[in-house]
Amino acid sequence: MFDAAPPNAINLGLGEPDFDPPKEVIDALCEAVRHGMNHYGPSAGLPALRTKIAELYQGRDKETGIENVLITASGSEGLMALALTLYDPGDEVLVPDPGFVLYAPHARLAGAVPVPYELKEGKGFQPDLDELERKVTARTRVLVVNSPSNPTGAVFPSTMVERLVRFAEEHDLTIISDEVYDEMVFDGHFASFWGRGDRVVVVNSFSKRLAMTGWRLGFLVAPKALAVDINKLHYHMMACPSTPAQAGALAGLEAGPGATRRMVEEFKARRAIVVKSLNSTPGLHCVPPAGAFYAFPKFRWPGTATEVAHALLRRGVITTPGDAFGSLGASHLRLSFAASRPNLKKGLEIIREYGQQAS
């Protein structure tokens, strides 16, 4: 889609903040490079950064320590390391539909079988526990969850988190919780899976919270014994994460959440613009996202999601077809509002004009 875009196309397809990292983060990386932090570090990450993350997660489980934390080369690498550690050939893995594009392929790469569970628009993109009960079998090993969600923007309330934890315990499942957007909640409060069960692994990243997507740095929080096994696999994938990037991330965490909160406030304002425009566009309906920075409107226009996305592309706006995220993404588009307000308004106007013609 990106390669086929016409010159000066409005990009509402890319899932990354249009902000630079905070000054403290950039300065720390530059200082690290200038002062010799250009060599291999520990496979599990710099102890100072792991300790800081453990301290942050002690609010969710006071027993969290450095042994629970593993620094990865992005959340994506963390997800792959988990798949290769936890999945055996023939295992079944419950993955959300619609859900992030890597969950099912990672299962297949490990020889496992992804089993989609439905997140229906009419239910606010929340899991259906009865359906999960029907999908679980003797081969099911893992439940993958993602809140706030990419692509839907749905956020699980604490009661849903507790129900999913009980479900996993009853069926002897490990939970992989993708919490990359945990700092980006507009409505309600974020509820982490960490600290709610002894077979939970949290995947997180610095990409969104510190606007450092290109730096490729993330982390896992896992039970101690499992963290040791994941680290072995992680070492074989990439030896160790970037040393200077970790120095930058540590500085960002030590500076506090102010920069992230200011970014989230801007995203919340953009969300209002996007939801209002989409719901006033003929043939579109958008459930307001409670978190992340994506809208996932459903369209009633002719053609598949891919065909509609290409039609919009030819008109100068990049979107992501919803069926890229699973079968229930059919007739949906994913729009990122991590773009400037002027670009958002231009892109939304193109979508409005298309809707008027297509309806």
C-alpha cells in the first residue's frame, strides 16, 4: 500500500506517533554513543533499565523484580521469542479476530495452529467467554490478548481481564498479553494482566510511549523461570538489544510520564475529530476507540476492504484494509490518527467525498 501511494498521499495507515522522542531520550542516546556505550550488553538488557521497569510493574505486583524483565528488540521481537519458546508443533493458540497481524503468523512459524476468537463490533470488540469455551480444546496452550487493541482501539475493563484470567486458569493456558498501548487510554482505565495470575506474560514496547518506533526496543515481563527460557531463545535471535537505545529508554522512564501524557492528550483531541467525521460520512459507522490511536470504522460501500483501501489510495489517502487483521475485519478500514490535524482533516475529507460517491 505504501509503495503504491501517489506522491504527497495523506498517510493514515502507519501505526506510529508523529512525534519525536522526548529531549531527555535523544540526549541520553547521544551521550551514550559519545561516551563508549557502543558495545554488546547483557542479553537480557541493561540491569538499570530492567530494574526501572520492575519498579514500575511493582504497582501491579509488588513481587516483580529484575528477574521478571527482559529487554527485547521491539515488541515484535518479544512476540516472536515468546512464540518460539511456548509453542510446539500441533499446539493451538487462541488469537483475536480482528487482531494484530503478527499473532497468527508467529504461531504458524512455530508449527502451531492459530485459532481465531471473535471480537464483534456489536459487543464493543470485547471477547465472548462462551465462544472461547467452544474454541478451547485439549491442544490449546495459549490465549493471546491485546488491550488497548490494534486495530479496534477497544480497552478491556478490569472485570473482563479477571474473567479471562479465570478462563485461562481453568483450562491450564498461558496468557500472552500485548500491552504496547497501555499508556494510551482515553475512556476508562487500563487494566493490566500482570499480577493477576502466575502464567501471564506481558509484551510491551518503548515505541509508542516514547515515540521511538525506529529505535526498535521493547520488553517482556514474565514469570522468572519462563523469563530464563525466553532469554535463551532471545539470545539466539539477536544476542542483545541496542545498548545506546536502552540508555535513551531509561532516561525517558526516569523523566516521568509527562511527555507521554501530552502526546495522549493530543491523540484524544484528534480522536474526537476523526470519530465525528467518520460517523457523518455516508456509509460509515465508527465505534469510538477507547485507547491506542486507531479508528476501525465499518463501511457499507461496494467492494472488499482491500478494494476500498486501494480506491482511497488512488485518491490520495493511505488506509489499512480491515481484513488484514482477520475475517471480522472485512468491511472495515483501520485509520491511524497519529498524524497531524491538518493531514487528518485532508484525509477525512477525501474519505467523505468517496463515501458520498459510493453510497
